Amino acid sequence: MHKLDRPTQPPACLNKYQYGQDNWVSVTSDDKGEIWVKLDVMQQNRCAYCEAAIKTEIRNSHIEHFRQRRAHSYPQGTFLWSNMFGSCNRTDCCGKHKDGLPHYAHEDLIKMDDEDPEEFLEFLPDGNIVPIKGLSFTDNHRAKETIRIFNLNGALRQIRQTEIVGYLQTAEELAKYAEEFDETEWLPLLQDELRKIKFLPFSTAIKHLILPKVLSQ
């Protein structure tokens, strides 16, 4: 989970639909495709919550409503662009897991296009996600609720650990450079590595593996 920059211009197709008159099943496949184009610009073909790779053409993803669109939640947000993300289709985490839970306070969730999750969450080398140290009581609660409601530490923990373990050697090599050489020599190497991983699946977990090792030198 990382900060997302939402395109300010909504998909034009959303103008066709109106809450109280239409529902989500009214949205055509072509219009969902138009929505996905905008979501992919924002998310770079990754799940908004877990950062796993998603490909709409093989149906391993769905258009996700951050605030649930069911009747007792937020149906008026059904066609609201700011309420839409792209989520993977795993049933034990992310959007589908959230939508299967009993009522919760949506204000407790970190919304990635409004806030930076990295100001709340720390990704550990073992694949776990925890609230960062020093948060206020309220922000610590929100971090924990975000982890719980999207089940970010369930099966995803092992998936993340498997994805990031290959970068351990890179982190150790960069840490060695940082220990032995001047910052002007190792910092460009670190910046280049961060650019390389920026759009990869689970990039935040990879970054949180590399940075502490290097910056602690």
C-alpha cells in the first residue's frame, strides 16, 4: 500500500450513470474498460491495497468501491470516481475481504489517494506490516484497522516475504557501499535502485527492506 495520485479528470463514461436511477450492473463492459484505463494510470497495474500485479484481461481483478456501495453503507458513491480503486480478486484480503466484513467505520481506513500510507505503516523483512512507531493513539488505531480490514498480514505476509527476499543481497551490497564510501558515491546507486523498483509489485515492501539497511550505516 502506497500513495496514489488519482487522475483529476474522471472517466467520461461515469457521466452516463446516476445514483438512484442506475446501479453498478448497469455499467457496460466498455465503460468498465474506460474506468480501468484511468485506474491503471493511477496504480500501474497493481492492486491498490496489496500492490500485487493485476491484469484486467484475465479477470484477476475488479473495480473496487472504497466505501461499500451496498444499501446500508454508501450507495451514493457507486459512480463516484474518488470512491473507485482497482483491487485484486483474492477473497482473503483487499477489497473482497473488506466487503465481507461486518460494519466498520470507514473513517478509520487509510485512503491512499488522500493520505500517504507510509506515514502510518512499516513493512518488515518477514513480510509483516505494522504501525510505525510514534503514531498518535488515533493514527495507530487507523493503521491497525487498515491492516485488519484489508487483512494485509494474512496469506499476503508470506507472498510479500517471497517477493522481497531476492532484494536482500541488493540491500546488503548498498549498505556496504554506504559504510565504506562517501555519500556522493553511494547515494546515486541507492536512488537508481529505488527508481528501478518504483513500479514493481510489492514495491513498498522492497523499499522498506532496502532503505533501513542503507540509511543505518
